[in-house]
Amino acid sequence: MIQVAVLGYGTVGSGVVEVIEKNKEEINKKSGEQLNIKYILDLRDFPGDPYEDKVVHDVDQILNDPEIKIICETMGGLKPAYDFTRRALLAGKSVCTSNKELVAVHGPELIRVAHDNKCNYLFEASVGGGIPIIRPLNYSLTAEKIDAITGILNGTTNYILSKMEKEGADFEEVLKEAQEKGYAERNPEADVEGYDACRKIAILSSLMTGKNVKYDDIYTEGITRITSTDFIYAHAMGKTIKLLAQSKEVDDNFYAMVAPFMISKSHPLYMVNDVFNAVCVHGNMLGDSMYYGKGAGKLPTASAVVSDVVDCARHIGKVIMCFWDDEDVALTGIEEAKRSFFVRVSSDRERKAIDVFESLRVIEADVPGEFAFVTDVMSEKEFNKKAEEVGIISRIRIEE
Ligand code: HSE
């Protein structure tokens, strides 16, 4: 029997317990041994909960118990999760986590500590909720040189944008609903300002390069400035608006960014709606592959944590290879990245916009008092200069 502990009995932690209990037979068979949850660490008590007798308040009880071989860290945040994780790994206990913040900041160090101590630090649930994406990058696409990853990596913002699109609703209104449904983080800023997606693309980019992509080096723009009027234009253009997280290697330059983009109906991510996430991975031999599923929520995320528990159970005392070194990747600034832009200006700037942008495609959408257009392909730097000269209302990048 393999003894397991869960740190944090919140949404994901209680989901982990539920998944292990509900799918006991499957999971034990696939693990090759029976798994048993011995402890649940939380500050709170849970009177009446079927697992109340497993709840403990002192992490040392878990860390000092030689029977515990696998720990699920579902606390979130850096403190005290970093300290607990590091101590667990130093004690040779494998850790499976959904904590993208911790993985994005301390991933390479914790992987190294795990390997030095013949155990594993696995983080399938940290990106894309229930979608298998870490495992494909680590184990399935090993014959590939991966040169681009583009994803919808945040369920809350995708839910908000999908609702805004379908219902013509405004951002604030839909955000409230997303919070009520429990999709948004405690602090919605992390979702709506793109920080959550940024951490996730930092993790994927690190696995893509095998080196460390620091999340605070990644250009990040959220969806708070997207309005229902932008969707009126998007409809007129046969497009929609999605928060994309992408990283690309072009001629030895490595770009990564998170921002809202307009994408057309033919784009593989166009149909990814509501709380769903999807990740497109481009490999130099395979070409495109896409991974799709529920990117947030209790059971999908818990399912991914438990898939890591099974992997750890199959590899007790053995290291599962993961290529993510400490060496930082120098990102190329996005100023040189080239694309076209959708732009809105007030009607009195129409003449100036035509003069400055020279060649543009006008978008008719009957929005009073405005002139809207799509630019030619140009660098961000060039666009910003022209936009400043004209004085624009807003712009959205276009992904072809
Ligand atoms: N708040 C996150 C999201 C949860 O909406 O995607 C999953 O990481």
C-alpha cells in the first residue's frame, strides 16, 4: 500500500480526495498498488466530513512519517507551499501539484531537489486544468523540436469572453458571474490581467526550451479593456476575441506573450469556448497538434493531480525525466514581432488615421462616432509610433 497526504483541503484538494475515492479500483489497478490517503493537512477542521479523522494541522506529522511516499500540494501560493514542498522532496517524498505560481517561480529548483533525492515533482494540473499537456511535452513529443505553443490557458477569461460574445454583455457583469461560479481566482486580477495565463505559458515555454523562461519577462496584457463594442466589430469581421498565451522560436529568437487577439473562424482556437482551454503545439516533424479540455474546476484539475500520483506510484525510488534547467532564456522583446492590428479611432481622427497608416482596410459595423480599420502587417514598434501620432481609442492584435 502507498500512503498519500494532501496539503490543502480546498476546492482542488477535496477534489483529489474525491477522485481517489470514486475511481479507487481504476487508480489502484493503474498504480500497481493500493493508494491510501493517510493525512489531509488544513488549518481548519471539517466536522461531519467523511475524512475528518484524517485532517491534521501540523505539516511535520506528514513530513516525519516514513510511510508517506506521495504528497499532493493543492494549497496554492508560494508560502508556505514552497517550504513544505522542498522539505517533502528533501525527505524523498514525491510531490504532485496544481500550484502554477510555485511551479513558475521555483520549478527548476524543485525538480532538481526531487531528482537529487530519488523522487519526483510533477505538475500536470498546473497548466490547462484537466488537459494532459505537461506529459505530452515531456514524454510524447520527445522526437520533436517544438518551435511554437499557442494556447487559451485561462478558463475564467475564456468564460468571460465567450459570454461577452454570445450575449453582448459587458466585462464587469460577466466577471461577477464567473466569480459566483467559482472559476475566478480569489483575486480576479490574476485571471483578468493575464497573470495566470502568463505563469502557465512560462511553464510550457520552459518545457519547450528545456531552460527557464521567467514569467516576469513575458509581455502580459489582460482583457479588462475589451468591451462589448469590440465584439460588434469582431462579428462584422467574422472573428472573435480570445486571450492567447504564446511562445515562438523564430531564427533563434524566442518570443513569449499573453494578450487578447482577434482570431478568425478558421483558427483552431476559435471554437474553444466557456471554461475550456486548448493548447496548440507546433513541432518541426509532426506539425500542429492540439490538446483540449476543461481548464479549470474542481474535478478536472484534481484528475490531473491524481494522474501524477499514479505516475509517482509507478516510479517509487526512480526519477521521471523532466528537462527544465535553471539557465534563464533571454526573451526577445515583442517590439519586433510583426502582425496586423484592428484599430478604433473617433470619427474626427479618420483623415489622420488614413494619412498615417496609408494602407488600411475599413471595417463597417455601424458604431456611431467611430472609424475602425485593420492595418497592414507591421512591427509593434512601428504600430505604436503610428497609433500615438493618430490618437486611437483602442487596438487589438490580429492572429492569422
Ligand atoms: N483561475 C484559473 C482559470 C484556474 O480560470 O483558468 C485554473 O488554473
